[in-house]
Amino acid sequence: MADSSRLKATVFVGGLDQAVTQQTLYHAFLPFGDIVEVNLPKPELPSNKDPHRGFGYVEFEQSEDARDAIDNMDRSELYGHVIKVAAAKPQKEHNEGLGSKTAIWEQEGWLAKHAVSDEDRQAAEQAHETLTDGPMDPMQGLESLDEAGPRPA
């Protein structure tokens, strides 16, 4: 199955109790269609206390089944916890977004979106230099306000 169609058939399930297992999630979502895979990501540092990170993914064979599961299971209760069910989003690259090791302004996507030509950069620098040449008169532009109160109509 293509990655984009797999993604459309996968739902994110958040807010899970630690007692929820892959089997529990499988049986909770089985009424909505045939399930290909259930995944409960493990914590970064494994411990006996936390068998998973409190969220999981359920991949259906059909994207329509995933939509039905979202419509029916979002904000429902499972093991005493209100769960969030939404369409799964593509996994970010390791060098993209929050937690990346590369500054946002050094990433290609940001550079392409916010690219500034050298000509525009020079014009902005010249404008900044003219503004900072000397002290600005705080009364500049207030010459027409000699009298207090509203202007006569």
C-alpha cells in the first residue's frame, strides 16, 4: 500500500491509560473495519511502570473505516480516560520542526518560504541606517496639533 493511502487509513489515538494494550486497542476499533496493524510506541527510556507513551496508532485497510473510527471514537472513554482519535499525520524528519538539531532558519523549507533577495536586504539596511543616523525628534509630525481638543469641522 502506498504511504499516502496508508496514512489516510491510519488514526492516532491519544490519552490512553497505561493498562491499554495492543489487543485492547485492536478490539476497541475492530467494529469500524478490518485492521492491518496496531502500534503503541514504547517510551524512550523503558520502564516497568510505563509500557507505552500514552498514545498509539490503528491502521485500517480502508480509509473510510478510519474516518468512521474518528467520528465514533473521538472523545469517547476507554479504561476511564477520555481518548482523542484523529487522522494520523506524517512523521517529521529528524531535522525538521521542534526538537531538531538544526535551527529553523537553516532548514530548506523555511529558507524557500522566507527567501529575501540581496537587493531587498540592501534596501532594508539602507532604510535602517537612515533611521539611526541621529536622534529622532519626539515632536516630529506633531506640528499641526497646536491646539488641544477636536478640530473644528
